[in-house]
Amino acid sequence: MNKDYKKNLAGKLAKGFIEHPLTFVIGLVIIVMGYITLQISPREANPQIVVAGGAVIVPYPGVKAAKIQKTIVEPLMRRLREVEGVEDIYGIAQDNVAILNVKFFLGEERDKADFRLYNAVIRNLDSLPEGVVPIVKTLDIDTDVAIASIALYPKDTSVPMTQIYQKATELQTKINRIENVGLTRLIGDKKPQYNIEVDLQRLSGYHLSLGQIVKAVKSLSVKTPDINGETGDDRLLLFGMEKGIESTGDIENIIVANYGGSVVYLKDVATVSRAEAVEDKKSAAIFGHERTDGKVVPQTTITVSKKRGANAVTINREIFKLMDSLEEELDKENIGYIVTKDDGYTADHSVNELVDHILISILIIFILLIYALGYKEAAIVTLTVPMIISLTLFSGYVLGQSINKVSLFAILLSLGLLVDSAIIVIENIHRHFHDHDAKRKTIRQIAIEATNEIGNPTNLATVAIAMTFLTMFMVEGTVGQYIRPIAIYAPIAMFASLFVAYVFTPYLANKFMTKDD
């Protein structure tokens, strides 16, 4: 019987690569490939979860909730349930508006789900009352979750918040030009505008109404904003104007009426000032930070999100590099900034910390193997670990996985299993060196026979353990998506360890071990 026929997969791999001139080159390529993968792979604090869904908002002014329920919510819910991939729909009917929240099954591809939702709404416009125009707002977890936020604040009270807003909008435009930046938003922004505060006592003294004031100002304004009727101290904030004027004088000298043969100007009955939008009650502040001397300081925050699959570390480095280049310009305007969120640093720090832990674990394994088998055996097993991790990271990159806390935890979790195959092979080679017939065999023969001997049981054990990790694919929902990297990386790592153990362990043993070991 042909001796090669008796060899299993382990024996055949060992025989094929033990003296092959390309084995060393392949090992070197694997290590380099792993290093490059570690550098170019997207890094995130947590794995990305694919969530698809959206809201259909249907304004219907002047209509009661009961009618909206019958004419909009119920017909649209019936039609939208026909959309492929929709898990559930929640309809809300209120006076003047209907809101339908559409939830797709987890894992549905977001772009396709968004298209199906838009398409379904457009196709069913004929089922809505005439003149009703629905608004579709889709959910985008990638752009809705910020990876960086920067708070701009005045260094002294002489800097108005409107100036902070204007500088924030300039920075927002520059940040948007950075590659792979998704969406930027402003929080706590105070937009500049002209405010008109009407004195009710003076207004009644001229026998004028608010309607006359509004009409007079409207004649000058390109756009008349909403009226705000909040009163206080006998003064009524009428509205803020954003366009159509260049100075407070343009507004103060508006003729609002003729009273007793005299012209009444707006300045006679109101105070006009250029400031922030005082009717906007939203605000944000920094408290207790060392750069604000522990004071409560108003601020405007720029939040930045990234595109899906982009590297948060690279994007944030570019953002903060831009901020550093503008620091002198901001100082001249007495504007300071604080980085309040940096997911890039969090992701990079988490990845580097876990890589350090993996290196520490490898060192511990090396020390233990020295006492159990010897220096050369320990060194051979230790050399296989970087190759296994490199193959695992590269395979994950090809499958579209990012490097995050969960994926590296999966590698760290299976690290003990990773060296299992290499330890079994090297231990069996070590044992064969001390057999009674070892003297008449070459190291090459011993390495191949020892590897072949443990091939089948090692294969079976590896497959059995890998199957336990693969069952994680059965976990559904958000938790299932969050732990998905474990179900991907752990089995890949185990099969990579099997390949490395059969190919490189015999090769290294043949190169470095002697029968006297």
C-alpha cells in the first residue's frame, strides 16, 4: 500500500511544506499581511449594527386626530405592511399630523430598505387626501451617532454667542470637506438676528395694534419669521428678522402709522437690537472644565459622524489636525474649544490595549511552555501565534469586519485554543524524538509522522469547538449583531491555527530542533 495514501490532511500538509523553499516566504507574507491589515482596517469602539427603519410624517393642518386615523394612518399602515422586510409599523394620529414609525428586520440592508420605504410611500400617494404631502425620514445609525464633538466657547464675556455660531458654521463647512465625514450638526447654536421688542404701553398710547406693526415691518422684510407672543415687563417680543435689513436703523425708521398729524416710527413704540435669537430657548454649556476655570460657560458644539465602514481613528485625526491648525485664529477671536467626544481615540486605545493584552498572553504561554517542553519548542509555538492572528485579521477584513473591542475580544478569548493545535503538534514531535526508533529516522520523518498521527483527532476537536461559536449566529436582535464578530473571528482563528500548526510547526521543528533536545 502506498505510504502517502495513509497520510491524512495534517500529514500531507506537513510533508508538502516542511522543506518547500516558499514556506518561509509564505510565513513572512502572512506576518506582513497581518500588520498591514491591522493598520488599514476600520477601527471602531464597538461593532456596527445594521438597523433599517424610518418615520413617515404626514402633516394635515386643521384636521382632528380621529379623522387622521381613518384617512391617513390606517390606509398607509395597510399599504406599508406589504413592503418586503418590514417587521412592524407603529401609527400615531394626532391633531394636525400623522406619524408612522416603520421598523425593518435587523440585518436588512439599509439602502435597499430605505428605497423600498420611499417607493411604497410614493406609490400610495393616491390613497391620501388631496393636497397632503408625506415626509419620509429614514433612520441612519451611522450618521445619527457622532464619533467626535467639539465645543466652542467664548473666553470672555465680550464675545457674543452669535460670533461663536458664525465661527462654528465656518468650521462645520471645513469639517464636511474631510473624506468619509458623514453628517455634522450644531448643538446649542445661537443664530444672529434683529429682535424687535414692542413696548405695550407706548403702543397703546399711539392707539396702534400689533397687526399694524407686523404689516409695517413685513413691507420691508424679504421674510417675516414666526411671531412669538411671550410677554414680560410690559414688553412684547414680536418677532426676529433674518433678511431684508442691514442695520438696526433700517428697522427703527420704519413708518408704522400717522398719529395726530405726526409720523410714528417703529423706534417710537419698540426697541430694536441685533443679537441672538432670544425666542430660541435651547442652550448648551460647559461646566467645571479646567479650561473654563470651573465656571458655567455657554457653548456651541459641532458633532461629526462618519460614513459606514470608514475608520473613525483616521477621520478624527484629520478633524483634530484641522482644529490644531485653526487654534491661533480662534485665539485671536477669543474663542476656545474643547474636544468633548473622541470615538477615534476610544477605538484606537481599546484596540491597542487589547493588542497589548494579546502580546502579554503570548509571553505567558511562552514562559509556561519553556517549563513544560523546552526553549526551542516554546519558541516554535510562540512564532506561530502572530501568523494565526494575522490570518484571522486578514480574513475578517476580507469579510468586511472592522477591528473593535468585540472582534479583538474574540481573538483574545480563543487565544488559548489558538495555540492548542501547535502545542499538540510540537508535543507529539517532542515525544517522537524520544521513541526507541528515533535514532534511525531523520528529523523530517519524525516531524511528518508526528503531525500525521494527531491529525484526525485534532481536526475533529477543532471542528467541534468551532461549531459552538458558530451557534452564536442563531442569536437574533441587537445582541446577536453585537456579538456577531465573535461568531466570525473565533472559528476563523481556530481553523487558521490548524493550518499554521500543520504547515509551520513541522517546518520550524525541522529547522531548529535536534534529537538531543
